[in-house]
Amino acid sequence: MTTSGPLTDDGLVQLLTPTGERVDHPDYTPRVAHLDDEALRGLWRDMVLVRRFDTEATALQRQGELGLWAQCLGQEAAQVGSGRALAPQDYVFPSYREHGVAHTRGLDLTELLRLFRGVDHGGWDPTDVNFHLYTLVIGSHTLHATGYAMGVQRDGAVGTGDPGRDTAVVTYFGDGATAQGDVNEALVFAAVNNAPLVLFCQNNQWAISEPTTRQARVPLAARGPGFGVPSVRVDGNDVLACYAVTAEALERARSGGGPTLVEAFTYRMGAHTTSDDPSRYRSAAEEDYWRQRDPIDRLTTYLTATGALTDAFRAEVEAEADALGERTRTFVRALGRPETSTMFEHVYATPHAVVDAERAWFEQYEASFAGGEQR
Ligand SMILES: Cc1ncc(C[n+]2csc(CCOP(=O)(O)OP(=O)(O)O)c2C)c(N)n1
Ligand SMILES: [Mg+2]
């Protein structure tokens, strides 16, 4: 689109062009060489299912079943490509639209909806799938991830050479988050402590209505070297390239080589959230430009050309997506009203005197209303 500043699209690692042709890259082609037709179909299936789920969740918000929804529309390749490069023992700290990553971790996507319906402060046990709770405070979780990665390092789970043991931590954040102090502090701490961390920035061009040009004068990946963190810019709508650069960064982290900053250059095709109307601040021409770079379309074109994507497989995935949509709707509508006292659960991992006192006060307060009703 442009050749200077934060919007330049030069220098992006790419293995699959927007028109669905494979291109070679000396460093990164070998990192996807083992992905056979079945694995490639798997990436396509992941992206199709995530998009269907995202569409269903948006519709559920419009029907009043969810308080809010943050779409990942357009970012499926960045999320599925990076997520599928992870090992089971790796640990993820997401922000709030990493639905594609959640899917690759094995989290049932419906579990994401408790938070957006407002019936739970989290919704899942992060340790079940090594996928932390969503964080809405921009950038704060990059510090949690850095601390967690330093803990992994101190546990001796880095650089042992045992592929089942060596662990990396990945944190996902947006372009806007890079302007926050927390993300910059995370980069400093991760760098000087050589933390086994991958800082995965999805540059989707917008931070609500603020364009990337209001966040930086340079490509976001150019910030990494100033912290002493190796950085790479990847075509975020190319699932293969995202897989490859993440695999490299994870390998560096697990082997003791320290952190990497990945800038996945992508686009938020939807609104920021269901509370936003992007037509107020961006052009239809820009949206068209990115629609032609749709991450799913390019893999569809490529796999159709190679013969890997058969009509039978497409029909199978379509049926699976229909079933997921149906299950999502049923799940959300069956979520009841939580007991108010559940807000006191999981504040700390162990019992806490202040929380106990607050719960006791609250129960007494609620009982006073019940008594009032009886009078
Ligand atoms: C510390 C903090 N400041 C402001 C906000 C309000 N806010 C919510 S999302 C957002 C924009 C984030 O943009 P970006 O980091 O690019 O992520 P994206 O939503 O585009 O994925 C802002 C400013 C917040 N949640 N937390
Ligand atoms: Mg953004």
C-alpha cells in the first residue's frame, strides 16, 4: 500500500501471496516443509471454524444474548498460524480477540462467551489448556507473560534440549498496545532477563479509531532492536508465514535464546467491537483493499489449485461449522444468571481474610433485602 512509515508492506515474510501462490523464502520455507496436505487442510478447517464462531457470536450480541463481542474477522491466519506452531507445554497470555489462538489450544470456543455475556469474570481454567484468561486492560498481560516466562526460566524448563520440557511463553497484543508503557516495560524486562517469550503483535492497523500512524513513525517491528529483541515482520494474512516465523521464535525462546518480537501485519476487517462503527473513521476503499487479502481466501485458492481441498472435505467442514454455530447458540441461551456470590470466587488462589469478610458482609446485605420483602 505504501513504502514508508508504519504502513509499509515491504519486507514482510510471505510464503503464500494474496492470490494464493506459494513463494519461497530461504529462512522460512524449511519451517513449513513438513506440513503435508492433511496439515494444510487442518489449518484451513481451523480458520473456517473460527470465522463461523466469530460470526455467530456477533449475531448473538445483536440479538441481545451477549453484552459485547470483539471480532477476530480477518486475523484468523495470524492466530491459527501462530497457535498451531505452539507445543502443548507452551503458555499463552492473550488479550481479548484471540479466539483463533484459543481454538488451537483446544479450548472449546463456547467457553469464551461467559465473559462476553457477563456471567463470569473469566470462563475457563487457564491451566487446562495453557491459555490464560482474556485481558481487557491493554498491554498489562504482556508484563504478566514476561514474569511467567522468567518463572519458567527459573524452573529450569528452558534450554534442556528435551522437546517435551523446554517451554516458551507467548503474549498477544495489538498495534495500539505498543504505545502503552506496559508493553515497553515488558520488552525491557524480557530482553535483559533473556526471558523465553514471544511478543506477538497483531498489527490490525487500528486501535479502535486510532490508525497505526498515530502509534508509530516506523514499522512496529523496528522497535524491537532498540530493546535488544530480535524482530520479524510477517504477512499476518498468510497462515504459513505466521506458522513459520512463530516456530522460529518459539525455538529461540525454548532453547534459551531469549525473546522475539513478531509483528503480524494484518487487518481488522470488522468493527473494533460490537459497540463500534468503523464507517465513521475509515474508508470503504481501505476495507475493499483488505477484503482482497482475506486470509482464508488465499489458502482456499492455493489448496484448490493443488487439489488438496476437495469438495467432499469442504462439505464436511461446512457441516461441522453449522453444528458449531448451533451449539454456540444453544450454549449461550442456556447460560443462567450466576449467583452474585460467585464474584468472590477465584479472587485469590487460596482463602483470603479480606475476601471472606467482604463475602460475609455481602451475604448479610442481600439477606436484609429478603427480610424487607417479607415485611
Ligand atoms: C489501559 C487501557 N487503556 C484504554 C483501554 C480502552 N481500549 C480498549 S481496546 C483499545 C484499543 C486497542 O487497540 P490495539 O492494541 O491495536 O488492539 P486491537 O483492539 O486493535 O486488537 C483501547 C484504547 C483499555 N482497555 N485499557
Ligand atoms: Mg489494533
